[in-house]
Amino acid sequence: MAVEAALTVGPAARIVLPREGGALGPTLGCRPRHSRNAHPYRFRSSRREVARLGSMRHEEAGPPPLRGIAALGDSPHLEHLGHGLGPHCPSRATEVVPLLQLERRTFDHSAPPPTGGAGTFLISALTSIYMKPFLVLETLPSQDYELLDSGDGEKLERYGAVTLSRPDPQALWPKRLPESVWRKADGRFTRSEKNAKWVKKAGVPDEWQIELGGLRFWVRPTAFKHTGVFPEQSVNWEWLEEKIARASKPVRVLNLFGYTGGATLAAAYAGAEVVHLDASKVAITWAKRNAEASGLADKPIRWILDDARAFLRREAKRGNKYDGIIMDPPAFGHGPDGELWKIEEHLLDLFSACHAVLSERPLFFLVNGYASGYSAIAYENNLRQITKDIGGTIDIGELAIRESGSDGRLLPAGIFARWRSL
């Protein structure tokens, strides 16, 4: 017999999940509506609001604040939106990624109680019917970064006090703000058949600093429309910091295609010894300056100018191992000596080379992707092959940036797959 579990997410979105004969597993650990006196649990959220059910602390106090955390049950009687979990709390734990601001709901105390045992469920924007979560990790507006608007193939951002307009092929919807606001941008990236360049107003500096995720970065608009800062990665930086801080041993991390060093700085800040590798001398210099700006210049970071696959082969011969690997392979590129990189030809070899330098008890493996046309599932399949003998958990999904404002939309900003042992 089919039953439905429904979650209302904000004013418009509604996720309905079919359940056929227990295909989704047993009852979710949500407080049933009829239970007036169930003891609440408090969510322990990190500063980017990633909560873990397994870390909940049982309390007698009132319900936790409503901050985008929800759980689903296996019947309409188990609609639970940011309220306390009671005696029907899950017996197993999984990670909950708070995605959206949820509304407080009134429970129907006359509804009959649900039946079934305890279970777990991961709430995300998309969830398959066999309980395989597909996460959407979002970056929210902060003091020094804000996505003001997006649409018509462009995005309008604020980096500190400077607003920039640049193309974004993912913004396939109308703009919300009027053109008069967009025209006030301090810098606008223009592209024609002959050239592409930034057009900046008088007085706009060539570079300036901002704070993001507790780290400081130099913003410098480049001829490739990039700014050197990737705000969507801040959720991954938080994840890395947590995994490293919880380790009971010294941690060695390898960051391949490290570019301007966001993940490197996060890992070093958390206490890891880091090898930062990139094929661009300009990018490595930029990353070093970010480390200095963040007060991390004296941390154990090795800056390596090299081809990723060549370096990995040498590291394997030397017997060097890493507890965590981070990589953001481009679709196409060249090493410092002209070595060709094509993701469709060299990705499998890259994963194999990474496998050879993983320690016996690794902590994590994070892969990011911006190459058009590739799926996070492809990265997941490679991670499963590498980690099949050591267990652990793999999360996959999309990275996104939320526009400012009460009705801000999500702008897709890449894909990720990440394995963790804890």
C-alpha cells in the first residue's frame, strides 16, 4: 500500500516522496502530531548550519530555533518542520543539510499515531526513492559577499563595497532588479567577438580584500571574468575544517588544482599540514598572498608548481601518503611544462594516482567540478571504487549561491562529491 510523506518548504515548494511497501525504510524519527509531551532534541549546527542528528543532545527545554532544518516521516501524520523530535527519534543517524528557511506549523493533535520503527532520512532539495541523497549546499549572503541578483545570463555580486556584473550561463531566468540597478555596478565584464574585458568605474581598485568563511582573500577581476574567490566553496571549507578538527591524529592534506587556495587555507586553519599544487605560478602567488592576509603564512603549507598527475606518480614512488585529498579538475588545461590535461581522457588516471597516495586510514576525499556536462554521479562512482575496501560515506550534489532578499533564488555554481570516514 502506498503512502506519501510530504514536506512543505517555504511558501511554494513541496516535496512529496512515495513509499511503496517499505521501499524507503521504516518510519522516520519525527514527533507525531498527536504527541503533546514528546521531549525535544536540539540541533547542533556549525556556523554554516550543517547539523548532524547523531550529535543531538537530549534536553527537556523547548524546541530549537527554526533555521531550515526539517525531518520527514513516512505518513502525512509525521510532518515535522523544525520542531522538537520526540520518542520516535531515529535510532540511526545521518547528516542533515539545512537548505531553506522553514515556516512554523501547527500540529494536528487529533491525528492518529503512526506505526513502524525508527529510521533516518536526509532532507535535501532532491532525494531519490531509494534513500540516496542528492544535496544542494548553498552559500548565503554575508558581510563581505552577496549575490544581489541574477538572470538573463548574468549575475550581480557585491565583494565588500564593490559591485560587479559578469556573465553566468546558469542564470537562465529573468532578472529581478531593474536595469538601472545593474548599471550602477562598479565593474562590468563585457565580451565581444574580438575581446573580453572588465569595464570599471573611476576609483575602483585593481584588487581589494574581503573576508569569507573566517578567511581573507584578495579579489582581483581577471581577463577570464573570474575574481579569484569562489563563495560557493565556503560550505566545503567548513566541512573540511570539521573533519580535520575532529581527527585524533596529525592530518596531511593534498590540494590538487588548488588555484587561489580557499580549501588550502581552510585545511591549514584547522591544523592540517597541506600540500597546495597548481600548474600556474600566478595562482600560487595569489594563494600565498591570501594565506598572508588570513594570518596563515607560518602554517605548514608547501606550495608546489607542477603537473598534478606527474606529481602524484612521484609521491607514490616516494611513499608519501595523505589523509585527505581535495581536487577541482578543470575540463581542459596545461601543466607548467605544457603537459596536456583533458578531463575526458585523464580523469580516471588521476583518480587512480590519488588512490595510490591515500593513507591507510584516510579522513576525506573531496572532488569539485565546474566542467559543463559532467555529473556528480560520475565523481561518486570513482570515489566508490577507491574507497570500497575502507567503508565510509559519500555525499554528492550541487553547490549553489542564494540571492539576497526574502525570496532569493538559488544560482547553481558547480557540482561536488565527497567521501568521509567519520
